[in-house]
Amino acid sequence: MPLVVMGVSGSGKSTVAAALAGALDGIYLDADDFHPPANVAKMTAGVPLTDEDRMPWLEVVGETVVAQTARGRLVVVACSALRRHYRDALRAAAGDLFFVQLDGTPELLAERLGARADHFMPAALLRSQLDTLEPLDADERGVIVSVDQPVEHIVAVVRKRWAAGAGL
């Protein structure tokens, strides 16, 4: 079952997803790589994306998960997936998914964003993302993990929960 590592900017989605892919002998995908240039331009300018911006992007991400899964690969994708209907859109495109929500305090997330120099997402959009975030619902397959732990600990917790949730 593919995994989607989700959360706001600065939560460590890319780092955790890449570590999980390595630990599970899977393939790592960063959903940011699938944004069209217009989305990147908006975010770079500090303009939050709309649902109209996000839905085609989420469809492409879901289709890519399906294509890689069809090749026999376990996919681990880093994707914000902040709202339930975004996660529903991913499930509609890709089927059953296991979500890993990375959770951190606004202060920790802002500190992490301030330390990044090579990303198009400005720290000014953190508040917008936190306001948008809808935590995983009880009926969604997944786990919520605090990012105040070392990556190795997060990976171990997720592996255990994923194996149980995926029926492995």
C-alpha cells in the first residue's frame, strides 16, 4: 500500500518520505515536482494556492502513484494533502493509501522554514497552511507523528503502523 507523507511546509515531508522509501526499499516521489509552473509562481510570490490550482496537481500525483505501483514499486510520496478532500482526491486517483501526518508546533515549523534557503515556499505561507490543515480523521488509514523526534524514530513508528494498517 503506497504511503503519503503529509503536513505543512517545514514539517519534514521530504526528509521523512525519502527515509521511509529507503527503509522500505520503495521509490520516493516529491509531489512538489509535479506542480505546474503557474502554481510554483504563485507560491513563490507568497500567494496561497486555490482548490482550482490543487485539484489537477493532485490528480497527476495520484496517477503517478498508480503508474509506479503498476510497475511493482512501493511508492512513498511527500505531499502536503492538508485537507480531507485533497486526500480523498488522491485516493480517488490512486486507490487505497496510508497517510503519515507530520505534526509540529508552529514555533518549530517556523524555525525549520527559517533555516531553509533553497525552497520556493516562503515562511509567510505557514500560517495559511496551518489554518488549512485538517488532521487525519479516524476513518482515514494512517498515523499522526510528532516531528520533534529523530527521523529514525519517526520511520520506525510509521513502519510499524503501516505494516499493521496495510495488513502486512
